[in-house]
Amino acid sequence: MTPRQSGRSAGRGFAHVLSAASTRCRRSVILLCLRRGGVGAAVLTAGLGRRLIAMGRRARDRRRQQQQQERQEQGGGDQAGWAGGYPEIMKENELFERYYRELGIVPAGEWDAFMAALREPLPATLRITGYRSHAKEILHCLKEKYFRELQDLEVDGQRVEMPQPLSWYPEELAWHTNLSRKILRKSPQLEKFHQFLVSETECGNISRQEAVSMIPPLLLNVNPHHKILDMCAAPGSKTAQLIEMLHADMNVPFPKGFVIANDVDNKRCYLLVHQAKRLNSPCIMVVNHDASSIPNLQIDVDGRKEILYYDRILCDVPCSGDGTMRKNIDVWRKWTTQNSLQLHGLQLRIATRGVEQLAEGGRMVYSTCSLNPIENEAVISSLLEKSQGALELADVSSELPGLKRMPGITKWKVMLKDGQWFEEWKDVPSNRQTQIRPTMFPIKDEEKLKAMSLERCLRILPHHQNTGGFFVAVLIKKSPMPWNKRQPKVHRKLPQRAGDTEVTAANSDNDSECIAEEPTVIENEESMKMQEFPNSDTDQSKKEGVCGPPPSKKMKLFGFKEDPFVFLPEDDPLFLPIQKFYALDSSFPKMNLLTRTQEGKKRQLYMVSEELRNVLLNNSEKMKVINTGIKVWSRNSDGEQFGCAFRLAQEGIYTLYPFIHARIINVCIEDVKILLTQENPFLSKFSSETQKKVKDMVMGSVVLKYSPDPEKPDDLQCPIVLSGWQGKTSLRAFVPKNERLHYLRMMGVEVFKAKRKEEKMESKTEEVQNRLAQIEEGMDVEDKEQDLATKMEAEIGEESSHSPVESSGMEVENKIEDLDESSKNANSHVGEESRHRYE
């Protein structure tokens, strides 16, 4: 027998043995063979791999056949279930009904309506971003075009009701319809409306957000100067609302306030970045910490380091989510009281950490998508009790008129998953005291209970306004917490350090030297310590006479290692050509420019607000920053010959525009249509005013500005600022596809394209992606594309033809698909060199 035949025979025998082993075992053996090499690798190569693959296919086919047979036996066949092919989840849970009937959170006579609403799909809701100057134009487009097309429409035998504004949301910027998300995605009659929603969501002009989720940011009463902390921010819809409120006045590019959005899940932080960056704000920072032990941050105030206290805190804690049954169908099957019992301690710790970091007079909103008082009133009452008068519940009954709400309850009981009830802590047997804690029970002292005013809490019931279930409590901090009577401050002058412009994201997991004084503890009540913080080191606390929260945990670092945030030095030669080329105003805050690389060429320049720069420079050792800043310039190597190596980025154009005094081309609405539908239109296609303006300009990056004419009310009545490039014979705009579609819709150009046309473009898109994948490592994609576009201009002759602007929706869409992929300078950056793959 030859060595090859011997190897094949051994491989078949080896595969037969492994077929009986577990998947993990098989993988381990295969990896071991590959690592050892020699005979082991030869055996594997000789047939083991092929044999195992065939076995895996057969096993997978057998499982599929078995699953299909089980579904047919259940009577549903391929028609069963919500997703088609899966058995339908029964919307019944006896324990759930027993629990909430007993607690009495639903008014008498409304139980059947409450349960019926929970069994219905959640209607689709959308919110128009309110801080943009063209929010009114989007609203007008929705009302006059897309909503009218839904009139008298029937889908699957169900009549589509006209979308209605949420009565309690300001300025008609939030709408709801009786259409479920599933019907919106699947129905051909609604394809046009669905494409509009998807495209506008990608631009950041619309947020497809659940109605009750919009309530907490509104109750925060945010002003542009507020410092805001969002403790559990992902996926980011509420964070986006907070950013909008900061930018209420679009004439102020850098509001004094900022939002620090935190989440404990490293991967969800990148989803948060993707959401927040649609709004193109220099006032947002995403960090990755455990909310229950998020560190105290320091800022420089007149040469002194002081603790950063937040004016507003959003504390939307993790919860059991039984208020989301209408959209998360699986909750029906999985619901048990054990979920709430396990989360109560975490929720209380997060809320406690929140009020510690709240400034005096500040407002914190605590919210959950749960109806359970163990996660709601129990947390709030425990927090109020241990605050000893430092906190109070705000009366928000007059806010958000039109919102139907139920007051918080003052009496409740605790139930285990086996159905056993407990009314007081003293009734809990010792073997259950690890599951049930004293803070889960209502306070027995009637006087204290009345002073807490728990009825000021809000509980939203699904059947009242066809929404999900929700709970909100608004807390006001009147004085420091009792374990921190004196607000910690540092009065030592900061040393002057040369070159203090580099901030490394999570440089070290070692505890840095804390200059600020720790909170001063003045109380000494051991029993209070035992009950409020049962999981802390109580023995040590007794010895030292400590009352209050346990010591902060050491920060643990995990996930991707982020690139550093490096601010440009004041004398950096990189900035002078930029300043001269664009004639930047003397008030331009150049010290707020940063990059994400320490060495080599700086390919992207980002900008943050002055306040966030202060936070970054003073807390590099304390926090793990995932992302901050808005892209304002991108390097273009061909631009150097024209006087500036950096072109304007569309993401930051609205932030930069107020400071730019050169390279501005005012265009009419017809010019805008040409720019948005053609790739490299020749100058001869533009208006005579535009041609005259361009004639005396050197080649390079430009600002394209459209100003509405009040005397032409039929034209678009909101200003548009685009990033563009002036070539030798042409003028083009660098705008992402979805943003192009948005502006065209606002101008009345039909951009809808049926799915069949979209499928024809897949091969072309694939071809472009393959070409971009070959770009050398380390070269930023959009820079390469810009360089390519600039070189193409020199090669294009005047005889080249460009299609005129069409009003046909399919034609316009196809032209936009054909535009150079360089227009995909994405609305979010997750690391400068596009290293991060998660969105």
C-alpha cells in the first residue's frame, strides 16, 4: 500500500471515529492535526476534511427534514408563525396574568382591553429629527405625498389608516400608524413608503423609534448648555433625541453642552456610534463602562481640576422588558418574576451611581420598559429613602399634555417564580433571602411613604394609546447625597505641560492617581449599610463606620483597543494651508481639531466642542472612549498642487460652514438637481451665475450653498450646504447616496425604484466593491476614490456626454447608483482607518 493510500484509509477511519464525537471535539482534533503537521496533517488532507464535510451535510439535511415534519404535525405547515415556517408562539402566560391582576396596576374593568392590546402587533412609529432646519420640509413631504398615498389602501384585507401625529409630542414631529413593522417590510403596496423610511433613517432625518421610548428625553427638559450623561445608551434612539435638543439652534455650531453616551456592551457601543453619527454633531462622546461603576470625570475650570457633575442624566436601565411583549413575542414564553428579582439590585446600583454624578438642581430620568414595581417603584422608593431628602420626585403631570398615564403605586407584593407571595421582608425565609432583598418591598412607614410622592411616577399602559408598556420617574437633586455632603473639588493649580494634546483611549487599566478628593462620608449607620448595599463588603464597612455605596470597582478593559485621540498642537504646520485656502474666520477653534493617529500622515481631521476637548484631555486614564468628534476634512493627495491637501467632508460641512469665507459657490435649485443626479457634470451645464463664480477659482474643494428664495414658495424653502470639488472643466458634489435622495425628495424629484431594478444593479455594485477591496492597506477608501475622480477629470474630454436631469424616479435612482462610490463618505466613522467592522 502506498503512503497516499495509507493516508486515505487512515483518514476514513479517523473520520468515522470523529463522527460520533461532539462538534467541539471534532474541531479541536482537526486544529491539533493542522498544528502538528507531518503525518497528522497528511491524514487530514487525505480525506478527513472531505469526509467530515459530507457527514455534516447529511446531518444537517436530516435535522431540516425532522423540523419540517414536526411543523407539519403541529398543523401549521409552512404558513405557521410570524416568520413563516416556524410554529406560532402562544401569547399566553398564566403567571403573568396572575401576577399583574394581583398587583392591580390596571384599572378596574380594563383588564381585558389591556391583555387584548398586548396580543396585538405594535404599530409603527417614526420621529422627524427636530434640530435640523429642514424638519418642516420633511414633515410637509410626508403629509402631502407619502401619507396621502396611503389613503384607502388595503393590505392583506386590512384597511390602512392614515398616520396620525402623537398628540403629546411637540410640533407634530412624531407619527404613528396602525401598520406593524412586519407589514411595512413585506407588503409590495408599501414598498415605496418603506424605502423612504429606510433612506431617511440612514440620513438621520427620521428615527423609527417606539413611541414610549421618546418620553424620557422629553421629560429631561434639555437646554443647549446642559452637560448630559446617558448611562445605558445603546442602541441610541434616545441619545439621538438628546443630541437634537442640544442643537435646537442650528445657527450655533458648537453648543456649550454635550452628551456622553455610555454602554457596558462593547459591541453595542459601535451600534450606538452608528446611530449617533447620523446626526453629525461635534458634541457627542461614546464611552464603554459598567454604568453602576462609571468613573468620576474631571474637567479644568480656570486652571483647577474639578469633578464633572452632569446637569441632566438619562438612566434607562436594563430591565425584564415585559412592556415590549407586542414587538418581542418571545417574552410571552420566557416571562417569570425571577427576571425582575435578578435585575433589581443592578438597577438600584445604576440609579445610585447616576444621582451621585448629578449636579445640585439637576434632573435625572429613571425609566424601564417594564411594568413590574420591583424594577420601578421599589428602586425609586429605596433611592429616595437612602437619599435622606437629597432627592425628590418631580411633578410632571402638566408636562406632555395629551399623554395618558397612570400614577405610580404605593403598595405591592413580591412573588417568586413558583407563585409564592411575600408582603414583608420579615416573611421571607432565610433560604430565599439571596433572591429577595429588603429594598424590593414598599416602605411601611406611612408618613415617609406619603413624603415620597410615588404617585408622581408615570406608568404607560399599552391599551390607553396603542403603545408599548413603560415606566418613568423624574428625580430632582436638591443637595449632595448623605455620604457625600461636601462636593469634592480640587483647588490645586494644574501644572503647565508642554505638548499636552494627546489622549489615548483606555491607555492603561491601572488606577491613575486621583487628584480630586473622595466624597466625604459623615453618616455612621451600620443597619442602613447592611440593607441598602447587601452585596458590598459590609464587614469592612462596619470597622470603618462607612455609610453609602461600596468603593468603586477597578476599571476592566475589554473589546477593541481604540486608536488614540491626538489634538493638533497650536503651531502645527498642517493647519496653515487649510486656514489660508478656505479663509477661515479668526474665531475658528483650531485647538479642537484632532486625528486618530500618532504617527505617519494624518488622513482625517475631526472636530469636537471645546467642552468635550476639556473632558478628553483630563480623563485619558479613566475612561474608555469608543468614539467622538465629527469628520471635517479628508486628505486628498492631488489637492496639494492646488494649495491644500485636505478637502471638505460632507459630515462636518454644517459645522464648518459658518467659519469659511472663501471657496463658496452659491447655486440655484436647478444647479443642485444637476449636482445630485450627475457624476461629473461639465460647467457648461450650470447656470451662468455659477459659471461666472467658478471661472476665477483654482481647482480644489468647494462649498456649494443653496439659499431658498421666499418669492418662490413652490421651491425648496430650506438651505442646503454641500461639499463639492471644482475640476478643470467640471463641478461635482461629494454627498452620500441616501443624502442625495433626501435632497431630491425635498425638491419634488421622484426617486422611488422598484426592487426588480435594484436586483439588476447588484452585479454592478459587487464589481465596484471588488475594485475597492484591492486598494492598498492603510489608504483611506474615500481619499483613494477622490484621487481617482480628480485624475478622471483630466482625462475626460468636452465631447463626453452627460444625461440631463430626469423626473423619472427609476432613471434618477439608477443615475445615483452609477455615481462614483466616493460619495459614500459615510455618516459615521468608527476609527479613522475604518478598522472597526461592527455597526
